[in-house]
Amino acid sequence: MKRLLFCCLSLLTLFSACKKEQDIIGLELQNDDALLGNTFCDTVSITAFSLRQDSIMTKNLANCTFGCINDPVFGKTTAGFYTQFDLSGSNINFGTSPTLDSVIFTLPYTGYYGDTNSALTIRIYELTEALTSDETYYQFSTTAHSSSNLTYEGTYTLTPKPTTGVYLDSAMSDPQIRIRLTNTFGTNRILNNASLIDNTAFQNDLKGFYVTVENTTGSGCLIYSNLLSSLAGLTIYYKNANHENQQKYTFSISSSNCIFYTNYNHHDYTGASTDLKNQIINGQIEPGKSTLYLQGTAGVMARIKFPNLADSFEKNIIINKAELVISDLSEDDELLTPPAELGLQLVRTDNQLGYLPDDKIYTSASYFGGTYDSDKKEYRFRITKYVQQKLLSGSEDNGINIVVNGAGIRANRLVFCGPQPDEILKEKRLRLEIYYTTY
């Protein structure tokens, strides 16, 4: 009988390699406690610690981010972005004797993180180095720019209003930031620009902008903007001898002809909590027993390992369900909300990253998990196949990274409970809940 069950188990493991979503059909038809001979365990040993996230590509992502935030746990983070502009045609002509009215750089709001009551001082610089399509831009990349701020007001201060519409051209438009630039820039670099014959010539001459924010005196916030929106772009308002009424022309930003990317600066976490710095700066593992940290903006991730997993069970068991449980300990969720979704990365023995066999790319999001449960203040990942394979084969890896999904475009962060906290937080500890059957 044991030999028959083992053969069935081997076939099940073989077929699971096909990664079909139908593999999960029926898994929820019975309660875990109703499964025949089911045993529960949540005492598997876990080693966990936080560390700085490796390189994240931020080129042409869904959003660009800019702003400054002073986090009481993670310290200061500033963000800025670099972008090119696009011609909508060729041989652009502003008519006879054009005169400038104004030039406006528009950035639509697509979201924010932090306290929008904190004022931000925005500065815009013209790039002196070209952005190129064959270059990979990361969160730490920089591109050379001039030292002259282009905002019309020498100090342009913004109090973000991401939910307030703007009245334009006799109609209400979606929330957006409209930054007026200097008349000198508008006249010399656009209105009288001789390179408007085609996109290549234009981008070689006007290489783009760097948008950044000075340090904020308050708690601050980070703003998300979709540069590919029809609202985004550089608009020149002008008159000429042919038209008495004001004319306008917009240099848009397109995914096909433009490069843009976000730069994040965490200032070496000098303002972060001591516990966080001990883990991510000093490489200490001991503090991770009680508290762990995650941060978007290509900031902080956590690594977990199950050092004694293979020795914790007999070989002749079937894992019915294994769930990794992560409990939120954050105390300032009103402004610094936790991530909507976390992700897991398998760290191979060569330190290359891969997917777990349970990952939602092989199954489904509802099966794999990782979304935030605001009622329970926790995340759950189902990693049944991963655990079963490690027990069957004794396969080695360098652990699992827990990350904020969308860390290149999201600033959400999380403080969560480690695997060995004080007794008062025992129920919130990082744990692996396993239901299994012995045969």
C-alpha cells in the first residue's frame, strides 16, 4: 500500500511540472480539518532578515515618481524622473513672427503616497546628455543635466491635490500639475528652435527634462504620474502674424519614441530606525527574529529560509496545503499604507532569481495569494508545491525573497512580524502553516 501511494505521489509531482491551472481545481472543496488523516504544523524553523533590494529597471514603466517623503521608520526617500519629448509630426512651423505667451509642463496625477498636506518644491532642468533606447536605466541611474532651474517662479512650491480636477478651456479636466516654465526657455529652446524638422533632430537638440523635488520640511509625499497620458506633455502657447487668437502646440511623450525613467534615492537610510539599519546596513540577522521590513521604490526586501525543513517531517508525507503567513505590524497605516500585494522570488544556488512552482504565473492569483487582507492585517502565500518538492528531493536553494510587487512604481512599505517575536506577538509571528497526511 505504501509503495502504491508513493508511486501516485511521484506521478502527481511529475504532472505538477506542467504548471496547469486546472491542477488547483477542487482544492477548496473540503475544509483542511476534514481531510482524512490531516495533521497541522506551524512550528517549522524560519530564518529571516531584511536587506536592500537589488537593481530594478525603471525605464518606461507605467508611472514615473517624484517627490520627497520623510518616513519615521525608513528615513528619507526622494524621487525624480528623466524624460524625452516627442514631435507629433515633422517640419513644425509656428507661423510668421511668432511671439510667446507661455510654456507649460503638464503632469497628470495617477496616485500618491504619503501626506499631501506637505508642500513640495519642484525643480526642472534640461538634460545635457541624451537618453538612448539601448541603455538600461535602473533606480540608481542618473543622466547629466544643466544647473539652471526652468520653472517660471524661481521657487515653485506645490501642495499636491491629486483628487481635485482642473478647469481648462471652459471644461473640467482630470487632476493634474501644470508648471509654467521660463519665457526664455520657451522662446529660445522651442519657438525659435531650428531642429523641429523631425523627431531625431529635435531630441538631439532638446534632450529632455529632469524633474526633481527638494527636501520637504514636513512628512512629505511621493507623486505618481503617467507620462503616456494624453494630458502629459510640454505645451507652448503663442500668437503669430497670421492669427490674432492664441495658438498652442504640445510636445507629447510616447512609448515608441521616448525614453523616461525614475531615480530613487534613499540617502543610505541614515534617518532610518536602528533596527532596520542593523539589518540592511550592518547585515545583522538577529534583529530579523522579531521585526522585518519591506519597502517599494526599489528599497527593502526580506529573505527567508527554512533551514531544517527536510528534517522536520518523515519522508512519507503528502503536503495538502502549505501557507506562508505575513502579519502587518505597521502603526501608521493611515498615510503610509501597506502594499496591496507582495511577491515571492526563489533565490537559486547561483543567486539568480526564479519563480516558485506555486507562483500565480503557473496557477492563479487566488491560489497563490499575496494580496493584503485589511481585516486580518496579513498576507498569505500558498507554497504547497515548493514545500513538497523540497521534502521529496531535498533540493537546495538560497531561500525566498519577499518583495513589494511593483517596487519600481510604488512607494508602499511594510513593517511585519519576524518568526521569533516577544510572547505578546506570538500569534502574529512569521510562520509556515502546513496541513499534511502521513502514509
